[in-house]
Amino acid sequence: MVAHIDFTLKRRGRIVDPEHILPNMGKSFDRHLFRHMKESFIRDGNEFTGEMLTRAPIRTGQLRRSVRQKIAGGKLDTLILTVASRGHPGALVQEHGARITPKNSKWLTIPGPDVKTSAGVARTSFKSWASQHKGRMVFLSSTRGTGNLVVIGLTPQKRQMRKKIAWILSKGVTIPGPDTDGSRSNFGFMETWEKFEDARVQRGGRAVVKAIHDSIQEKS
């Protein structure tokens, strides 16, 4: 198994040398082991991705959809199971935690209850919202000493103005995780892979036993 920074984990098929344990049926053993090991890898991948579909944050669903599995190789020496999270820039942040600061503007714009969906996704951009609320928004300093600004949206309602928190402007936010505050990973990619280590070993062992059995049956 090899782990990379882009969350690609690989498990290889070659775990034994048939010439040492079954010197008279190496090719037969290889063939049967390849078949059973491939079946084992399929179950390994399905078990992992199935767990990730329930573990990964759902917010927009993109992070969950980034988890993929692939089995490659036409023989035992090249058989590889690959599980990866690809195409989502926030995967590393959700896995390890991070300090997020604005890059191209002065503030991070965090949607408040009035402009976000139940999943926490902004219905519009701050720029678009601000252009629609000219003269109908109030900026307040946070009372918690964070340096954040709270943007209140004012909406006419009968004879008074309805006031609701629309945005929070921040100089930076900390995403919790193992690298920031020592908490559990939000994504849980590596944690989930390690969780099923014993199951993978057991399935690999059963694949070897089945291959030996099939090789003996074939020779008898």
C-alpha cells in the first residue's frame, strides 16, 4: 500500500511467492490467486467507498463524489487497488484541518442564516447580495473579540425593518482537524482506510486459502 498527498492509496496483489509454497503448481496457483485476490480487492474498495459515503461531510456532496476506486492489472504482479479523493480542492483541508485566510480580498465572506441553504451553502455571492442591498445593510463589530464584522440585512416588512444576520466578514477561520486542534478529521479518509485494515488482511488470507484449494483440486 502506498499513500500520497492527493489521497491515493494503493494495495498490490503480490503477497506470496507460489514457487516457494507450491513448487509444482505455481502457474495454477497464480491464476487462482489472481481471481480470488481481485474479488477481495473489489470488496475492499466497495467497503471503503461505502463507508466514505456516510462519513464525509455532505454539504454540497462534491467531497463525497470525489472518492473513487479503481482496480487495474491483468495479472497478479500488476494487480492494484487504488482508492482516491480527486478533483476536490477542499479534501486536504477537511482531512487535516487548516487556517483559511483571504487571498484576493480583505475579508472572507461567510454566509449567515439569511443567505445560506440548510446545507450551509450560500445562495448568492456577497458582491451580488451587497449590490441588491445598497442602503439596507449595517456593519457591526463582533462582540466576541474576533475582529470579525457582522453584516445585518434590512428588509422592509410592514411598518418596520426586518433585521437578520446575512454575512460574517472574517480575516481568517480555522477548520478543526488533527493538524490544527488535534480533533478528529472531518473527512476521515485515512482513518477509514486504517479502520478496515484487519478486514483487508483477512480477505487476503482467505484468497490465498481458496487459491491453494482450487490449485489442488485442479491437479487431483
